[in-house]
Amino acid sequence: MECSENPYLYKIVSLVKENNLIIDKTETDFGFRTINFKTASHQFTLNGKPVFINGIAEYEHLLGQSHAFSNEQIVARIKWIQSAGFNAFRDGHQPHNLLYGKLCNEKGILWWTQLSAHVWYDTKEFRQNFKTLLREWVIERRNDPSVILWGLQNESKLPKDFAEECTALIRSLDPTASTQRLVTTCNGGEGTDWDVPQNWTGTYGGNPATYGNDLKKQILVGEYGAWRTIDLHTEGGFKQNGILSEDRMTQLMEQKIRLAESVKDSVAGHFFWLLTSHDNPGRVQGGEGLRELDRIGPVNYKGLLTPWEEPTDAYYMFRSNYVTAEKDPMVYIASHTWPNRWMRSGIKNGIVVYSNCDEVELFNDINERSLGRRKRNGVGTHFQWDSVNIKYNVLYAVGYLKGLPVARDTIILRHLPSSPSAIFDTEAEFLKPAAGYRYIYRINCGGPLEYDDYGQVWQADKGFVRSWASDFPELPEVFASQRRTFSPLRKVRKWALFQDFRYGKDKLVYQVSNLQNGDYRVELYFIEPWIGIGGEKIAAGKRIFDVAINGKIVIDDLDIWKEAGVNTVLKKVVQVKITNGKMNISFPESKVGEALISAIAIAVADKSAPAWVYRIKDTDSPWLKGEWMDVGQQQFTDYFATLNSLPSFLFGADRVVFKSYGTKEKLFIGESYDIELYVAVQDSLKYRSLLEGFENTGTNIVTGENEGEYYKVFRLKVSAGTKKN
């Protein structure tokens, strides 16, 4: 292993022979290298050369799968680490699958392996078992050249004498221990070579502006990071006591890497906490997402990726700083999860773009209305536009390397006038009904009723789908199984039909009953909503899953990015014979990440088959039923204004969509199950009699009317069987 950028491995082949016949064989990867933490400058050296440790930690956690990772999932996690630009990896906080070590060896990633975290029982049995596991841990990993630190325990509870005994045992098993590979605790502990500190300034108090000086004293930081909530955004710079937005996290982390880089000639490095938000039993916290639908908990929500592996803005910030444009150019406009940032056109500030390119040019249209070029200023900085006139709903960025365009990104903004340029694909045939078939179901997965360019109705999927939460009556069935993208899509004009999707693992099932037996055409529509945004040359293998119909695999190892790229609708057609009147569309194996699907169309070859019809209320009616409530939806059916922001608990709700402002209608409510009824009004005194019995939630719905109107939200719990007018 020559260096972290150019690893070279050898193999030792061990043979066991009996009567000159080989009866067993094993191969061990190893490399020649020397490491040193005890330098005069406090830098870490590899083969005598200083290497700044830009590390990251990771738990083997994934929503719906926990620690049970496939080999493909492990390979993908290492890809995520490399695509964000990290050169070192820390187990969090127990020994990871040995494949992690093999991949670290092959790719030149430095490895801080860990045995345990904050545990101690003062019994003979605990001591014996701990040392038994320790022996196995060291023996399994001591030949891995990527190992640079032996992490005995994080936030250690081990008494000093026992830690000293364990350290001596490690030294006896690994002759390089304590001379090259140091034995550590982290953020508490004694009895090893080094208690590596953590630095949470800016998160748990403290002054993040002193991080450079802190690091010079601490030499190596085992954890730094920040809380954040995906989809939550804030204007302005970093605020120490500000709300936990994506922007606050990204600003704080950018400041810390800038300060760390400024002292890299006198420190070893630091490890970011962490790659994916992880399960954290014992902590009462669920701030992973702005929407209640995404507030999985208890979760340590400091990840660059969510538990379902959706990247936050901070991922692109790290990528822009630590992946070179020569290797993999990228550009990312902050933020793809902030389409409702502005309510009106005009002069805007604080438009941030992350890119590893030499220069970035920002446009307010597709290659039109340039807002100017900015030059790169080095690690820990970004591209920013202030005092620019934003007229249209498109921001388009182009990254340049040596004067040539090499990366592009686009976001669409709500409420602003549409750009003059054509931004829609015009592939008219994509959704055209197949000849010789009668379509009986069209399902919009994770989204409300939509019409396509042919006037065909795609029904919301509620009533068709089950997910993991269906097994828990106390949870909403849609909990942690639906997301959407606001990015423009390729191959279709009606983006809204495919921007929503359902995700999950083997518990995600679409069930269609009362089918006439016979031959069916099933059209499955997918998008890759985030892998590859802004440019990524090799993103294959970050999502792999199967699709089955009635228990038979019909699509094996689907990798959407590999087949279509990012935010491009992928259509798969499957022929199916139905013999029992039922069709179950499931995702029995997802080797990497979560399975996801955007839409389903089912057609029967027999044109005489009965057609399923979604009955839409007469358009003369003053109201319609809306589903999957979300920002960007129309406030009224006959009025252009859209919803700008919602209370967290209203995302995904069913709603009454009135025809126009001032509509008066008497509604009758009577359900077979408990519901929560919400009413939003501007003048609560005017509607005092209507709101009798309702509680004021203290929240608002903000709409696009008059560039921002506020409606106070009131709630009433209605028990099953109760009738209310």
C-alpha cells in the first residue's frame, strides 16, 4: 500500500497439504507501508509523506434492514464515501463487516476500526468475553494495511487497569500496535495510547470559529458534525442558535473544513460524524425530516445521507471540496429541496452553488439571462451570487474546467413567472397507450390524481399499497415510505406524475384485486431522484433492487441510474398471466438502498374486459377531494396560486380542494375510523362558530396568493362513527 491515492497490494497464499495434496488454501491481502502519528509537526505520515486525514464515520444501518448488509450494499457505502471525497473511514462503533476492510485496502482508504462503545460490566464473565472478542477482532484485521488505529472503545467506560490489559493484548497480537497503529479510546477513557477528542463546537455549545486552534491542540478529532433536518431551509449565514436547517449544517461544516485546511500542516486530521443518520435507541429525537412522514426516530440525524440514503446539501458541499474536477466534475445549486424559497421576482441574495470546477456561470433560464461567472476560491468555500435580479422560475448552473463546460445543474422555483425557454421534453409517444390493450388501472405512486398529455387519469395509490408501517396500527401507513423530487424530469412533460414515488424494501407491495383472468401488460415507471445530481461519472451500484409480480421475479437487479441516469423516467414493460384474479407487485430483494417506483399502468389484452374507472366529481361541483397534500399544489382548482408552506403534520394528508376563493359548501364528515380534521382560516374571529371545539395548532399554511397569505390552522379529533356537518 504505497499511499492513499495509489494503493498497491500483494497476496500471501497459505496452503495446507496432506500427502503432497492441497487440502485447504487461503489468500491474504497485505501491503508494505509505514505510518506515524508521533511526528514533530503532529501530522500523520504515510510512507514518510504527510497525509491530512479527511475521515468519516458510518453505522451499518439502513431503513428496513438495519445491520443485515449485502456485499453490494457495502460496496455502495464505500462508493458514497469516495464520491463525497473522504480518504479515511471509522467504524461506528462496533466492528464492521470484513469486506469494508478489504475495500479500504484496495482503494487506499485509511481505516480506524472500532471494537465497542460506552459499555462496562464489572464481572469476570464480561472481562473474559470482551478479551475473547478483542482477540478475534485484531486477528481478523491485523493484516489489513488500511488499519491505522485500533479503537478499543468510544466514550469509554472501561476502567484504566482493564484498558491497559486490553492494550497490552493488542500489542501482543499486532507488533505494530502503539509504535505505528495507536490504540485509542474516543471522547473519554484512559489506559490506551490516545484518548482522541471530539469537537462539537457550534452544535453542543462552544465557538466554531476557534476550530482551527482547537484542532492544533487536539491533533486528531474523532467526531465533528451537526444536526440538520432535510427539506428545512433558512436564509442568511450561520446562526449559532438557529433552527437546524440543511443550510445551517452545511455552513457550519464548511467553516470547519476551511479552518482545518488552514492548519493541516500541524495536525493529523478529523472524522466527520457521519455518513448516514443512524438508529439511536435511548434518545428521544425524530428530526430527520421537515415532514412528519419523514420523522423516523429515535435517529441520530446528523448524516450526510438520510436513513433511506437521500443526500443532503452537505454531501454536495463535501464533494465539491474533496473530489477534483479532473476526476469527476460536479455542480450543485442549493437547494433541490427548496423550490418555495421566494414568493416574488426581484433582487435576491445568498444564491449558493457547490462545485469543484474552476468557474461556475449561473443563469436565470436555460443558457439565457446570465447572472455572471464566479471563480473558485479554494477548499472550504463556495460560489455565491448576491444582488442579482431573479425574474423567472429557472436557475441553471454550468461548471467550467479550463474554459470548457463539464457539469450542469437545474432547479425549478415555485411562484415565479415561467422562463421563456423550453424546459420540457416533448417525447409524445412515451405515455401513449399500447395498441390492442385496454387500460384498466393507472396508479400514481406516492402522489395525487394526475392527468397525462393524453388526458388519461392516474389515480392516487392509497388503497392499493402496503408498506412496513401497515404492520403497526398506531402508525400512518405511509410513514417513512414516500418522497418526491422537485427537479425537472426528462422524457415527459407532466413532471408531477413521476416526481412523487414510494420507496421501501420487501414490505412494499402493490395489491390489485378483482381482475379478470388472462394476459396483462404491466407498465412500471421509475426515476432515480438523486443519485448523480449535478454530475457523477460512475454512480452505478448505489441502488439495486428486484421487482416481482405474484411472487415471480420480472426485473432482476434494476439499477435505475445505470439504465437511465438521474431524473429521467425509465419505463419497463412486463407481460403477465393472471389466473387467480389478483396481482401483487412487490420488491422482494433490494441489494442496495431502497426500492422505489413512481407509477404503474395495467392493461388487459381482452378489450371486452371491464374497465376500472376513477370517478371524478362533476367539474361543476364546488369542491374536489385532494390527496397527498404537499407544497406546490394548487390552492383552488380554478386559481393559479399554490401552497407555499405547510405545518409538518399536514404533508401527505387528504384535503378538500375548493373551486375558488370564497366558495361556500356544507360538508358532511363520517368515517369508520378516527380522524383528525383540520381547518385553515385567515380570520378566526369571523369563523368562531365554525371553529367551536377546535384547538389552535399555532401553525400556518402559507399560500402564493398576493405573494404570501397566512392561514391559521385549527384541529379537531373526530372519533370513528361520529357524524359532523
